[in-house]
Amino acid sequence: MMNIFKCFTLLIAVFLLVSTVSAQENSLTSGKAEKVTDGFKFTEGPYWHADGYLLFSDIPANTIYKWTPGSAKSDIFIKPSGNSNGIAMDSEGRLVLAQHEGKISALNGEHQMVVLAESFKGKRLNSPNDLTIASDGTIYFTDPPFGVDEEEKELMFSGVYMLDEEGSPQLLFDGFETPNGIVLNEDESKIYVNDTRSGDIMVFEVASDGTFENPESFASVGASIDSGAADGMVVDRQGRLYSTGPGGLFVFSPEGQQLEKIELPDRATNMGWGGPENRTLYITTPSAIYRLEMTAEGVNN
């Protein structure tokens, strides 16, 4: 009987070892998250610039910082930033900002703010949070209520919008209480939007005119808790979707199956691809920026 018990215990140990090795081999990470710069109030919106540096927002500090690999220090890139959150680059090479002060703005060559949108049907936007830009210049952005006081709200819903060359926001979806992360897939045929409070992720097909159609429930990272929530999202060349969530980063197949959960030393708020081969995830947390080397190659919209 004792021999049978020992054999059973040995089999379990071997199974656990094989499972651990297999999980490590299948992981999309090629190392552990490394802190590269810290000392901030609440960072968001990481954007890797083609010139080899990282930009990111510190929302309460009203500042966009610039970090260059090899340095532990980050420099002020622009202040005030309009309490910027998401950062992207448009087809004209301008940095476009989602600003909690209720605007979508672009930075011209002199780092001056050019307001692209600040209202919908005559009412001020809530607090634009994140954005993704299509190759034709169409800007898609989320507008939750995180940065606006209840008594100052003019819109009684939280929308997802498109902003085309005409310059007027068009409401595409208002079914989320707190829409947050938004990202196009590589061929721009689909767009993903998540909701911070519920953790749900929706996927939409992008119609020929840029609007949304055929909404579907894609996946969920679970409801918001202290260790994290649905927030920033990215995609890779294989069509996988990455989303922040409770306890780390969640990775989903193109069909919505969870493939991996990447644990992190701190609560992730957003992420962006970068590095010379676009195989590095730069991850924002409340007080610091982390770098995580990946085996996958990222897609930047």
C-alpha cells in the first residue's frame, strides 16, 4: 500500500513538473518585468516613438514624460498636458492626446495644443481616456467619467466615438458604463473595447465608413479589484489581444480564449509595444514604468 502511495505521489510530482515546464515553454514572455523609471503619481498611455524613446502620461501631474533606454530618469516632455491619458500618432505625424480635461488634442511642431474635439452635440465630453488611430486618420476614443466631477457632467452616458477629418465626434457605442481600452487589430477590420468596472471586452467589425457593426462579447478579465482592472489593450502580429486586468496582463486568442495570464509586481494600468524589434511591452503602473521582453511581435496603431 505504501509503495502504491509513493508511486502516486511521484506521478503527481512528475505531472506538475511537466506542466510547469510546458507552461514556461509556451509563455509569450522571455523574461521578467523590469522597472525602468519610477517616482510618479499615476502613469498611463505609454507610446514608443520611432526615434527610440518612450512617452507616457502622468495624469494627476498634468505631464507627459520622456524616457530614453539606458537612463533611470525621465524628463518632462510637455507640461501642462491637459491631464492626458492615451497617446497616439496620427497620419500627419502629430501626437494625439486623450485628455481628462475633456478634449482630444494634437500637438503641433511647436508642442502647442490643437483641439480636435471637446463636445458632442454641444455638450462637453466627459474625460477622454484612450484612443487608437486607423491608417486613414480616423481617431477612435473612449470617454468614461473618471476625470469629471458628477456635478460637471453634461453627458449622461459614457461613449465610444470616432473622429474623422470632418472634426465632429460620432457616437458609435454607449453600452458600457466605464469604457476604457480601445485597439484596432492589424488589418483594421475589427476593434476591441473593454469596460473597467465589469472587465468585459467587446469586439466590433469596422464597416467601410469606419463605424461599428456586428458587436459581440469577446472575453472578460473579471470585475475591477485593487490588483487591477480592464484598462489598456494591445494586439500582436498573430492576432492575440492583451488586456490589463486583476493581477496582471491577460492574453487572448483571436477567438477570445484565454491563453495566458502574465503576473506583474504592481497593478498595470496600460501597455504599449516598443523596442527596436517591437517585441518589448512597456507597462505603466501607478508609480513606475516596467519593461517586459516578449517572444511575440507587436502591432502599433
